[in-house]
Amino acid sequence: MTASVIEPDPQWEEAGVRLEIDGETAVVTLCNPKRRNAQSPAMWRALAAIGRVLPGSIRVVLLRAEGVSFSAGLDRAMFTPEGIPGERNFLQLAAAEDKDLDETIAGYQEAFTWWRRPDLISIAAVQGHAVGAGFQLALGCDLRVVAEDVQFAMKETSLGLVPDLAGTKPLTELVGYARALEICATGRWVGAEEAVATGLANLAVPATELDDAVRDLAAALLAAPRSAVIETKALLQGAAGRSYEEQRSAERAAQARRLRDLAGIGD
């Protein structure tokens, strides 16, 4: 697989996102460091589009960001009367009909939801600030490797809003209800040590080692047969919604598929 398989849309990079393909790995880079990778609807459309066009051969997606911060969150221009050119500002969104507003937010969420799909594993490499939408984008991934200078924060409540970019469920699953509530309601900073201790991050490394650490993790994930990784991910993703007996049954069914596949007699 070569990078020529996908023709990147020039508008993606204009929106602050770059896509590169390296064999079975896709690298998605937030590339507007001068704005600390502040997010806009245009960036969300680009991220959602990338999720739709990734080749089926991709097994691992790395999400990284240029500059000192992963993402400072939503572009504050959305809060101003002028807004972002070509986009509706918050006042216009608030005045929209219920169906229109719901569909608009659902469209924004598409940028945050495809990272956990069953056929791939996504890793966020997070340095500096990951605020609001930036925090939720990192939460959208399966795994997080953070720099020792990372600072997560969910600032929506301080603005009178709620986190609505699909981040509340993974946050609660990772750190538990009580801590998730406290993090969201207070908007406080969560550093690297706490992130690792609570399961929010898998690993913390010096900032200079972040890219190498993520690449090493990607290589380890690629070392196992793809079908076995996909089956395992499905087992783990569904575990919370199954009883103990249901999970045991799911394990047996998955193993039967793997054994028959390895023996060359699968469907």
C-alpha cells in the first residue's frame, strides 16, 4: 500500500488536518500549530471524511498533532457574533429548529466516533493541552499515549455547555462515574501522572519520545494476526454489556471461529 491510494482533499489541510498512509498504518495529523490546533466544523468535516475513505487494509490509525499542544479545543470564534466564515455561530445554532440542531451536532460527532470501529485500532499521541473538543478527540481513540507535559481538561461546563462530541461515555468507562463527573463539572486539569494512574492514558513519556513510543506501540499491535486482534477487540468492546455467562459464550464462539480459520475450514 502506498500513499497514492488516497488522494487527500486539499480542503483537509486547509481545515488543519493531514492524512498520510504508511502500509497498514494511517497517520492523521492536526496541523495548525499556530492556532494550537483549535477545532472548527471544517476540521470535523475533514476528520469525518478521512474515516470514510480509509482503505480497508488499514489496521492502525495514529492521531497526532503538530506544535506544543494537541488541541486547545473549539475555536472561540464560534462564540462571537462574527463567527467563523461560512459556519453558523452558537447564536445561530441556538435559534435552529430541534431537528436541524440535532442533525448538526450529530454531524459534528462523526469526526469523533469512527476511531473505535472494529476493524482497526486507533492511538492518540497527546502533548501539551487537550481541552474540551481536544480532550474528546483523544477520548475517541482506543488508546492514548501522552507526553509528560499533557494537560487534559473538559471546559464545556465553565461555558455553560456540556461535552457533546461523544466523549462522556469513553471518559466514564475509563475513569469511572464519580471521577468523570468531577473532571467535567469542575473543568480542572488532569496531568500525565493522574491520566496513567486512572487508566485515561496507557503510557506517559517525555515529549521528545512521544512519536517513537506511539510508533513502537503501533508496531506491537501490527505484530499479531489481524483477524485475532479484531475478534479480541470485539470481545472487549462488548464485555461491559454482557453478563459473565454471556461473555464466556462470546469467547467460545470467537475461539471456534479462530480455530476453524487457522485450520483453513472457516466460512
